Amino acid sequence: MHKQISLLGSAVATTQTGVTIATIDAPKVRQIHKEGEVNISAYFPADVKASLRMVQAKTGNNVKECLGEALGDLFRKHNVLVPVELEEGR
């Protein structure tokens, strides 16, 4: 006798002669925001976020553009190659 019980969406438990087997679908692959891009993140004090928001308000740029500008300045300061995408303001 086979009995299938649905658990949390894609998980299924099958009972066969007293033995329970649980199967779960493989996790979905996370969607990449844009092809060729990676996420870079860090934790900062809340005041840093407030300051970043002030820069956004003054410039009209989004977070990505503001951080791209800051990273470009950092790379130039240390004489490191600045990726073309940062130079173009992408």
C-alpha cells in the first residue's frame, strides 16, 4: 500500500510497509540580478546608511550609482584599475 502525504509544497513523504521516505525537490537556483554581476555587501553603523541616503537625495543617484562612484574613487586613490562599468556610471 502506497500513501503519499503532501508536506510544505514540494516535499512528499511516501510510506511503504512502515518505512517513511521523504523526498524534496532541489532548491531553485537563485536568479542573478544581471548577467556578469556579483553581490558585494558589508555591515556598517546605521549612521552610514543615513549619510548614504543624504547623498542619494542630493545627487538623485541610486545606491548602486553612489557606491560605484565611491569605489571608483577608492580604486583611483590606490592606483588600481577602475572597471569600465564604473567609469561609465553604470
